[in-house]
Amino acid sequence: MKRIAVIDGQGGGIGSFIIKRLRDELGESVEIIALGTNSAATTAMMKARANKGATGENAIIYNASKVDIIIGPLSIILSDGFLGEITTKITKAISSSTAKKLLLPLNQEGIEVIGTLKEPLPHLIEYLINRIKEVKDV
């Protein structure tokens, strides 16, 4: 069974949406770990039916090396992302993890990734779900 970490901060809205869609499409065939930079984000993702949840810098660092796939906005690999909630230690742990990283190119931090599609979040989530189905079978 693949272990998927969904990382989000602030209110956890993006992470919750991702987890709901993962559950709709993949059911219980994957284990989803909600990793919030704060308790509000973790709580929201747990309500979306994550299997487990943990909060804070240490939880994210600890779990980054124990999952097969890491999902979140591009901001999770940018120091001071999410209005300062993402620390340099978090970015290092995520970046150096051997997990496949599937990041949504949301322009929250003023960074534009050239060559990506400018699509609304629901469309990006659909691309994400399709990619996870491909990775899940590998």
C-alpha cells in the first residue's frame, strides 16, 4: 500500500480538497498522512478522511522520509512559504526525501513556473489524481 503525505498550512483548504479527491478516486487503497504546519490545517485534512495526521515542523521532517509520495503546493519547498509557516528545515527534509514529489504550481509566493498550465485548482487536482494513479501502479 502506497503511503501519501499531503502537506498544507494556513487553513488546510488545499490539502483537504486533495485528500477528498484521493479518497473519492482511490478509496482505502492508499494510506494518507495529513501533515499540517499548524493544527487548523491538520484538523481540516483529518476531516477530509486522512488516515493519520500530525502537526508542525518536526512531524513534517520525520514523515518526509517515510512516505512514497509527497503532495502539496509548490510553497512546501520554499523557505518562508505559507506566510512564513514553512521553515528551511522543512524544505530541506522534503527536497532530500526519496519520495516522489507532486507539487501544485500555485502562484501564492510570487513564483511562476514557466511551462505549467494556468488552470483553476480543481483542474490541477484532476491532473494530480491522474498522475498518482500512474505512480501508484509503479
